[in-house]
Amino acid sequence: MPRPTIERMREALDYDPETGIFSWKYWAGAPCSTARTAGATKTHSKGYVVVTLDGSRLLAHRLAWAMMTGEWPAFQVDHEDRIRTNNKWNNLRRATDSQNRANSRLYSSNTSGVKGVAFLPRSKKWGARIKFEGRSKSLGSFESKEEACAARLAAEDLIHGEFKGQSS
């Protein structure tokens, strides 16, 4: 099913950039209260808010970008605070795939509390790695967890800048 046009979305929906909430303008052909959310309370299996319009399921953060700018994003839209349901306009930003991944949460299997830092049982040292543009790079092995964390954080600053994820 083809995605609705931006004009159609603006005809059917209100988007509040301060709250990130979508509301129906009309319900069953009649004007409705803006307090009625647009089915946007449904959550995607990965935690993103989804709005269904004319049979199309639209990710709310991409829909917000389209409604605010007048164009569908041809790039990733990143939630700066990493909260997938926070679609406030000031929380959304343009990102490459690599930048979006850099601003991701820790894996549940992480035991160090810092992305890219792990204990290496064979050498009994701490290792640090960083991923950029699909490639993983070793930052070295270190005597202490603190040294490995410092190396990882320095690499994040250099490579990911404002998109670097938080330590936890």
C-alpha cells in the first residue's frame, strides 16, 4: 500500500512538536477533540510509536520529520535521548546509520557497564573496541577497566562526536 502524501497526513493529523503527540483532526468524518490521540499510542515491536493512516503504518518519528519539514527523510531519524517514544521535535535529529547506532543502548549482555569495553579472560586484561561505518576496531588491551573506558570514551569523542552514546 502506498504511503499517504504529506498533504493527506496534514489533513488528517495534528502533530504537537512540544509533546511529540499526534492527534486526529477528524474521527468518522466529524471534527474531534485534539485530546484524542491518533492511534499513535500503538507501539511497534521494537518500542517505536506507530501511527496508522489509510492502512499504512508510519513510524511516528519519521512522520514528525515529514510533517515538520515537508519531506520524507532519506536518512535515519535519531532520538537524541534514546527514548523511542519521545517524538518531541527538539529530540529528533538527522543521522547516518553509524551515528544512529553510536547513540544506542548497551546490549543486555554487557557486563562492564560501558559500550565496547570487556574483560578478556585469556590475557586477564580489559579490551576496548569501537564500531564505525560497519567496521569494528580494537583500541587495545589495558591493565585496568578505567584505562579501557578512557580509551573507548576518547575514541567516541573523536569518531561519534555529539552522537556518542551514554555509558549506560
